[in-house]
Amino acid sequence: MLVRCASALFAAVLAVAAAVASATPAGAGDGPSAVVFAYNRFGEDQTPVSSLRIDQLESHLEDLQAGGYTVLPLPRIVEALRQGRPLPDRTVAITIDEASKSAYREAWPRLRAAGLPFTLFVGTDAIDRGSPGHMTWDELRQMAAAGVTIGGLGASTMPLATRPLADVRSELRRMADRLKAELNLRPTLFAYPAGDHSDAVRELVAEMGFTAAFGLQSGAVHAGADLKALPRFVMNESFGGIERFRIAASALPLPVSDVTPEDTLLTVNPPPLGFTVDTSVGELSRLACFASGQGRTALERVTDDRVEVRIAAPFPPGRARVNCTLPTADGRWRWYGVQFVVPE
């Protein structure tokens, strides 16, 4: 459901941005920023929603090597954001969720041959069970010894937002203890399973010592963003084409503040989404927002820099996304995305 929503939203954004003849300079209002990609499985045709074809992966890696990007380890990017230090334009990070066997057999050899660093977010229960679709601890030890950054994805990798906090705390501790026991490390980076998070879960993740946590909402990470809920662009078979990859890899942040509602776990549906935009990014009349299942939304400019998104209808239970974009003069896009959790 999440991938289908993201795909439809991206197609709508493509159509609108292509129709914009002029926009704002790409450099306006920018501090350090980067794009983080989220991969999962590779070459698993039976799971195209979470898998990428091998030829698609190879085209991504070729483009990263030849397309004017700087691929950096994710911890280095996070540290630059925390300290406000500059990053090269078109900085990119690669992340892989779940520690699948195909990530070990297909993705890692290609990434290693290309000399590209990446972060692997690990869910520990499947490895402890010896699930045939996942890596073994010995394989993970090989990757960690080779310099792959290991992050946490929970123990069960089940979504966390609607679960009791005591259960979430117990699961994160179990995950951290298993990674310490098997790999002799404590992860400092975390990825929310399925991208779901709530205000309470975000605070718990920070309390437990993670320096940054990542969702699956679209957008570029930047120095002003909430380090407890950083965005990533999802790559999968259906929407892993090189055109989409290049657009995402060149994305710029759309800096927002005073976002309502503060909690992505909805208590009011449709949510009264509003935010304040740094007007140095350009003319907000070109801003467009898209809601999953509903297409382009109406926008109301409350003040020069305050925008309210008029979502027409309630979202069905599950996950829902809103993506807001602002095209730039040189064909790049500024992104702000949010993923809501809609309770049953």
C-alpha cells in the first residue's frame, strides 16, 4: 500500500513539475543537505513491491559513479547535519533495510566493486530464527568487518507507531543487545519499520541513544530537519527507473517549521496539515501538494510564509502520505513529505 501511494504521488508530481516553465534558483536558502535512498531486496521477482531488479540496481550505481554525485557514509552526513557543516551538492547516501539474503548476494558485491558506502538497517529476530530469506550472523559479521555501517530496524521489524511504548522499548533493547552480542556494536542510526512513527516513538528512540532515525517519507535531509524523523526516497521494481532515480537524487529540501499536526499518528482524519516555509526558497505560488489516493490538494496561504493543506477526504486506515514540491529554475525539485499512520 505504501509503495503504491508513493508511486502515484510521484507520478502526479512529475506531471505538475514538467508543466512549470520557470521557478526559483536551486541554491536559495540551502544549508547542508543530502538525499538518502531506501532499498530493501534485489532481484526477487516474487516481491516487486519491496524488490529492485538487478539491471535497475546496476543503472543506479553507474549513474552514481558518473552523474556528478558524492556518495558518503550515512554517519558522516548525519554528523554534518548536526554540526551545520557543508556537504557537496548532490550528496547521496545508500541504505538497505532488513538484511535480506539478496542484499548480501546481489547488492553488496556490486556496491563493493563500485566503491560505494552504504548502511544496512538490521532486524534481528529473523536472523536469530535462521529465516532462509535473511542473512546469517556470520554474513553480517563479514559486512561489518568490511566497513558496512550497521543500523537498527527493530527486532521483529513490525511497525511501532500503534504499539504500547513498553513493547517498543523492549523490542529496541532486544535488537540492540543482539547486535552487541553478535557484532560487538551498538547502533546509533535507526530506521522505523515500514516508515511508521509517532511523536512518542520518536522521543523513545532519541531517549535510547540513537543519534538519527529515518522514515520512508520522501524528501532531502537537511540541517534544519528533525533528526528523529529524517526522510528517504524508496526504490523498488515498479518505480526504480533511472528517470525517477535521477530526479530523487537531485532533490533539494523544502525547509518547513511549525508543522501541524505535530504527531504523525492521527487522531483527526483528514489531518489539518499546515506548515511555515522558509520563503528564501522562492515563490510559494509554485508550491504543489499531493495526498495519497486523492491527487493534488488545495492550498491556502494563511500568511506570506504559512501554508495550510486542504485534504479533501479522510484517509483509510493504514498509511497515508502527503508530498509537497517546489520546482527550481534548473529542473530540480524541493521536497517536503510526511507519512501519516491512520489507526483502525
